[in-house]
Amino acid sequence: MGFHKARLDRLHDALAGHVERGGVPGLVGLVAVGDEVHVEAIGKRSVGGGPVGRDTLFRIASMTKPVTAVATMILLEECRLRLDDPVDELLPELANRRVLRAVDGPLDDTVPAERPITVRDLLTFRMGTGILMVPPGSYPIQRAMDALDLGQGLPQPSVVPEPEEWLRRFSTLPLMYQPGERWVYNTGSDLLGVLIARACGRPFEVFLRERVFEPLGMKDTAFSVPADQLDRFATAYWNDPATGELAVFDEAAGGQWATPPAFPAGAAGLVSTVDDFLAFSRMLLGGGRFAGERIISRAAVELLSSDQLTADQKARSSLDPGFFDTNGWGFGVAVVTRRTGLGHPVGQYGWNGGLGTSWGVDPAGGVIGVLLTQRLFSSPVLPLVHQDFWTSAYQALDQ
């Protein structure tokens, strides 16, 4: 198994075309199979700026979620957390929850929670609260979350308060649904960051650095970019809601990731590089082992990457139409359950970052794919550059 050299040119041409047509200012794409690694670094770190390189730093947004899940698995294996234990002991603020009678109803129209929230609920996004796939501000609960600056929308690390205050504010709100009833995106990973910090007795970002990043050599992955590395950091862009034109969402220097945040967001806070995520991916492909060091057990990797949702939970949930027809959800990752295209085989697991990134691990084929761009998604459907990356990556394999 390896690469078909001529077909790698198609991968380059497909990605270069998106940059040349202005779809993204720049990108870094990586495909690895076995010991072979192919990287494309194309375009600019910012419009009119310096060239993208293999070491360019990107905001990986929701690709943070699998990192948070791995950190949780470490504590589960050490029996400092247990999957089906209520989180009340470490997060007493979440005890005796109230639940909205109707998700679009007033905040004081509630019923008691039928059971406590568990660690498994947080890992699988079945805790009962998250980002709703309706226009922002449609429901009172959404408006209340926004007013409390809980960061349950586009990542804004400069706005969200420190973890203790974040949890205090969150605990004033009812849940949207009963725990375990359905999959609701995002918030579980932020709560896991707070839970990990209390379980291990040190800040979440310190635990990640000591137990995940340093053992894997992920020297560039963090919740902010040091001042002396900002020249490697890509500017983030989006379609301006008012004009529809490409506009700056976050600058590299002086932007929201240029200083350490008060709240290290386990859902969407990290910056990283393709090589750092290659190391993370190889650890997972290696059954939890990397460079002779074991991070988590093979059993933990298999559990993390297995579909955890029931058919009923999928039917009650939404991300984009048809998502759960072909995917399940593990711990912080989507798991492909039915192949419907060229780029996503059954059993592949991974996730995307709404600020412009995509990642997947294919354990059957031994394939890793990472695409980092700096243009925000405009819908839950993968942008064309990401769709073409996955198609081009798999057609370039000589299997």
C-alpha cells in the first residue's frame, strides 16, 4: 500500500484550484498511509501575506473535541472517572437539573431531570444541552446562553469567562432535553474540560500538555499562539454576514488566539499544525501507543471510535439532513457507518472544525487525512475544498 505518484498530481491540482479561484487564501493538506506521508502547502497565510508552510498554525476549532475525549479516556483508565457515574460529585453545580418542558418554551417552564448527567453523556453529547441547529436566537434558551457568554457558537476565546465562573453561569440554566434522550452538539466537550481539571487537580490545559501533547511531541498545539510564533499563524476569514464578501474573522497578531484564554475550551479552543495532528492520529492508529509510549489502551481507542448512539437517539437528533443516515457518534468523533462516496470508508472516524479544518483516521486502510484551511464553514455541509480533498486523497492511494 502507498501512493500512486501520478494521481498525487490530481490531489495537488484539486487543492490548488480552490486557492487560485479564491475559495480559500491558503491551505495545508496531509495524507498518510503506512510510513508514507504526502503534504501539500498552497497559498498564503493571509490575503496578500506570506506563503503557507507545513508548519503554519491554524485554529482547529471542533477538531479539539477528540483531543478532549482522549484526555478523558486517560482519567477513565486511571479510575479517577467512570463512564456511567453521575458527574454530580465533581460538578455539584449540575446536580438536580431542571429540564425545559419544550425546547422553544420559556426558561421557567421546566420539569425535573429524570436522571443525573453521566461522564458518558458528556462524551457522546447526550447530556441534554448543546448547540441547536436552528437560526441563532430563535429560542429563549439560545438567547440566555448567548447573554451569559458561554461560547456555544462561533469560538470567541476572548469573551468566555474562566472555568469556575463559566460553570456557575451554565448551572443557572435548565437543560434543553432529558439526559440521554438525544444527541445535541458541542457543550459536552466544554464541560469535560472543567470535569478533567477537577478530577486531576490541575488546569485542563496543563493536563493536556503533560499527558497528551508532550508525550506525542505536539509542540505547537495549544489554546493560544506565543508572540514569537505569530508569524506562522494564519488569519481566519469568513463570509461577512452583512455583505457576503470574504472578510477577516480573526487576525493572527492581536486576534483572539494571540493571548491565553480565560476558558480553555475543550470543544473548539485549540490551534495546531498538520504534523501535530499526524502524531495524534498515529497514536490512535497504533492502538494508543506512539514512539514506544502508551497514551491510552487499545480498548480505549476502540471504544472512543465506536458508534455509541441508538437508532432512536439518532432519529431525534440533527446536524444536517441525513448525517446520521451514514454516520454514528463515538467519543468526540463521528464514525462512518455506511459508505456513500469516494472519500469516507466505513469505520473511518474523525471530525471537522467549523473554522475551516477536517480530519479523519481510517483504521482498516491505515490512512490518515488532515486538511487545514482558514475559511469558516458557511453551513454544516463540508465546503467543496474539503469534499475534493477527501475524494482526491483516496483516489491517490495505490492499494
